Amino acid sequence: MDEIVEIEKVNDKYILKSDTKKLKIKLNFIEKESINQLNEFLKDLDLPSENTFLAS
């Protein structure tokens, strides 16, 4: 998780990017409560606001 530099939300998926790879997470396969937990986890990565849609 230390390698993640950007998080995008595109349609029904999150795209986590590192300098060399992408990980796509399809949200329609995840329960709502788990999506909330995932959002909290991703917020804790503390990325710059320009690199994540989760910035507060």
C-alpha cells in the first residue's frame, strides 16, 4: 500500500495506481458497509488531495 500514489473513481470502480501498476476494484461486487470501510482505509493513506477523490 505504500506504493500507491493516486486513487481514481471511474464509473463503478476504484483505480489505485502506483508508479508501475494499476489495481482496479469493482464496487458492484462489494457490500455497502465494506465500501465504507474501504473508503476509510484509503483515506488513511494520506495522499495529496490532487491525487485522490477522497480528500476531505
